[in-house]
Amino acid sequence: MIKILLILVTFFSLQAFAASPRTKIGKDKVTLSYIEVKDEAVKFVAFDIHNMILRKSKGFLWPATKIAFFKKGDQLYFDVTAIDNSWRNIFCADESPYGYFIVGGRIFITTSKGDDPIDLEQYFTCDNETERTFYKPDAKTKPENKNPVWRYHHTGSMATVLNSTNIASLGR
């Protein structure tokens, strides 16, 4: 009986380990696992932001996007940041990279920030078989325009946009 219990505990602990993304952070690069969005609110925001950037006259200058999750009290929020061709703000010191997903050809880097740990496994499923390495840009590189940022409040079944900044950088 103890052997069976030991085998089950080992099996489930290996399953839990395999479910979380393998993030490797080096001095000048970060390797992230591919993740799939299972949360409908995050999926809707990703499609909406992608389509909005795509329709803007300078949208082609912003090929990637970052979603940074954080908590205020018990409330979950996330910032969606458009990343320009300099890739300057793709990885920030106060953020922990989690994984990446793709919507309509646009890469979405997923991170968490802040002191409160966030269980992102409830919003994403991981495919540890597919990884991609992202190189950190030179810290001296300056973006040509300020990054457009949208702040959302995740309310469970939906996400509500609270504000947006630097949207003019995307053009008309």
C-alpha cells in the first residue's frame, strides 16, 4: 500500500512539474516555452489588441506585445504593452517571464510582476516541447516612440480596460 501511495505521489509531482513552463534566463537571452491561452477574457483581449494594432497606419512597427500580470490586493490586473522593432521593453527587471503565445502572427510575451505570486497556470496551458529564445536588447537602445500600453482589470469572466497611454505612437 505504501509503495502504491509513493508511486502516485511521484507521478502527480512529475505531472505538476511538467505543467509549468520552463523559463531559462541568461545574461543576454531568455528562453520561453510556448503556452496556450485557456482564459476567455485574456484570449479576447489578445485578439482585440492584435486587430487594433493591425488596423493602425504604423502598426507594422509594433510586431510584438507583452502581457504583464500583477495583483493589487485580491484583484488581478494586467498591462498589455506593444513592443516596437527595438524590442527595448520586452523584458523588464521587475518582471518574471512566464511564456509566449501567438495570435494572428503577433507574439505575446507573458510575464508577472510585483511581490505577490500569481498562478498563471489557471489562465494558460504549457507546451514544454516548443521553446523560443529571445535576446535581450542592449540597455542603451532607446525606442523611437513611447510604447502603447493598455491596463486591464481581470474580473473573472471578462477583462475591463481601465486606461490606455501612448496610443498615438501607433498612427491613425
